[in-house]
Amino acid sequence: MAVATLICGVAVIGETATALYFYEVGCTHCARVGSLLSELEAAYPGLSVERHDIHTVGGRLLLSQLLSAYGASIGPVPMVFVGDVAVVGSTFYGLEEAPVELSGVAEEWTLRGAIEAALAAEAPSPRDRLPATATELVLFVEEGDPEGADLELWAIQLLDRHPLLSLRRMSLQDAENQRLLSGLLRLFNARGDPPAFFVGDLAMAGGRLYAQRAAVRPFDDSPETTAYVDERVSRAVDAAASSPIERFRVRERVTLWAVIGAAALDSVNPCDFAVLVLLLGTLLVIGRRGKVIWAGLAFSAGIFLSYYLLGFLVYSVLGITVGTRGFREPFIYAVSALAILVGLWEMKDLLWYGKWFSIEVPDRWKPRLKAATASVLTIPGAFLIGVLDSLFLAPCTSGPYLAILSLLSQTTERLHGALLLFLYNLIFILPMIAITLMVHFGLTTTARAERWRQAKLTKLHFVTGVVMVGLGVGMILGVRLGFL
């Protein structure tokens, strides 16, 4: 037997297999099997052993699923699952048609042979035998919290009633999991302290249940609550609902790209370009070319600071006032409808520019704006003009920005939202910085830049309109699909 094992061991060098080992602290039989598995791990680099304490909720849940998948009965520890073989105590399943009871040296060598056979065959992980699940319940618990432990037991009972539901346990000792919990609470429009769970369109936090387009109700042990949760879970399983974590990740990616895309297209703004070109042209006319680059950068910085602070203020107010469940969806629908209407009105300028009215600086403001800009001869003055012009130019530039602020107020926490607003406004001023550098280094002239602006004016309005319509439609779809 030893020679055969040695030959088999040579054959399996470099092959891979996974063994799942379940133990109990203080069990002497477990200690012997654990020592054997450690020895085999050292001998065969391709062997991976997953160790699970049966007294943890996750361990008990996984063990229950594996016993069912292998057709084995519950028994004493240790338990090992590898390849086609399951070992429960001293009983081997998968060696023959009927379970085989072994002990002593025979048990050790048979387990060793089963592991080496799995390595030689590159057997899939025992986890691959588990039935596919349709969706998952994400559970957040504080370690050592009795209420969290009770909720874990409740979740296991829920899984017994819904075999196609899986459980993902998230410990709040991890800072990333804390951020994820905060994001999911915002996604589900829920409030409350952990423990908490999320599945389908249902969330529980602070002892209350939150569901999409449904009244908040208490989470308790009553038959009515159990029936309500089961109905919501069954609906999620039947629809193969996306994992709450995946929905949150998708929303984060969509929000980021919405900010980048809207800022990039909004930055090609004819109103800002007109004021900047007038400012730079004035400095060139009076022979102060050396101040062009600093004046242009100061002007851009003034717009950046003013827009950022104003945007953060609006973002904070919206985050507070629109956070209630009854007002949130109507507000998003209202902003989305407004964005679509404004976008369509912007798009009409491609064919009928100047008819009716255009979404840009009102004509009665333009003389004052030009006079103020033309009088600037200093760098602090250019910064101040940037601040003031950002207020004058609000009708021309605020459409995409307002839509993005509404989106961020419903999808981000304060720090995350502040960073995305910083990114938006940085992208927004990049073309102004580019024009400043091009004029300073003689790559273009203010007259040529103004002619380009006039020639592209209607197309720029059209592109802004397309962005607005896209944002409006995207926000409506986000609400309907549960991402906002």
C-alpha cells in the first residue's frame, strides 16, 4: 500500500484539487485528520484545504448543502469532502454503492488515497456540486452581537424554505463592508442600524422591512411577517433577481460614467468660451500677453470654485430634502422629465436657432457681461470675473449640472459625492484651460477661437440636448429597474 501511494504521489505532483474539512475545536479525531490534511498540503502544492468550524453559521450552512449534494447523512466530526468522496466521522460515501465504515490506519490511508485520486483526476471543487442559486440574501452583522446571531439562524431557516436562495454574510468589522452597507441602505431607501439584510427588492434594517413601492412594516416573528418575507423572496428567486451587491456596483459604475460623460460634453460650453475669449482678447489688445495664461487660469479657477461650492450646496440640500421614501421617486421622475424637455428644446437649436428662445445668456445681460469682462486687467480681477460669470451663465450651463446633482444626491454618500463633484468641475474647466494655453503659446488666436465657437454653436446646443435627454431617460430606467 505504501509503494502504491508513493507511485500515486509522484503521478499527482502538479495536479490540483480542493478538500473541504469541517471540524470542532477540542475534538481529538478532528486534530488527527487535520494533521493529515496539513501533511498532504505540504506534500502536494496543488492541494487546497478549506477549513470550517461547524459551530459557525456559515460552516453549518455549507455543511448542510454538501451533505445533501453528496447524499450523505449527518454524523460526527470530522467531515471531509474531496472529489467524489465524502467522509463523515469514520463513514465513507462514494467509495462503493453503500457507505463504508472504516477506522484506524485503514481510515487514514483511504482518505489519503481519495485525496490523491482527486488530485490525479483534477477533480472539481466540492462546491461545484452545490445546486445553482437564483439570487442571494446579503446579511450584515456585528461580530458578537446576539441580535445578529439570531438573524443568522433566521436566515438559515429562510434558505431551507427557498433552496435556490444563497446567503452572503458580511462582517461589519471590515471597513469596506461598512461602506457597502451604507450604500445599500441608500439604494434600498432604508434607514436603521445593523443587523440588516437585503434580497431582491426587500431590505431589513433597524427592525423594519423596506420594499420598493410598499409601506414600511415591522420585522418580527409573526406569521404575517414570515409570509410577507417569503412572498418577496419567492418573487426574487423566480425573477432570478440580481444580487444587491451587484446592483450597488452597477449603480456606482453608471454614476461615475454619467458624471464623466455629462461633464465632458457640458465642458464644451459656448457661453463660457465667449467670456474667456473676450477676456483673453482684451489682454492681447492692450499688450499684456504675459498675463494671458495666468488670467485664463484664474478665470477657470473662479468658475471651478463657484460651481463646486454652489453644486455641493444644492447636492447637500437635495440629499436631505429628497431622502424620504414618499418624495424620492416623484422627485427623480420630475427632474428626469425636466431634463428630457430641456434637452429636446436644446436640440431644436440645430434647425431653428434663435427662434422662440434659446437656453443661454439672456440678451439683456450680455452688454453688462461684456463691459465687466473687458474692464479686467489683473489676475485677481480675472478670478472675480470667473466667479461672477458663473452666476450670469447659470441659464446656459446649469441643465446637465442640475441633473447630475440630483443623481448624486440619491446615489452617493457625502464624501463620495464631494469627490465626484470635484471630478465633474475639473473636467468642466479643462477646455477653458486648453484654450488659454493655445492662445498663450500662439497655437490659435482669440478671433479664430470665436469664429469656431460661432460656427459650432448650434451643434454644441444639439450635443448638450442629447446629453440631457440621455440623462433623463437613464434616471427613469434606473428607478424602474431598482438601481436608483
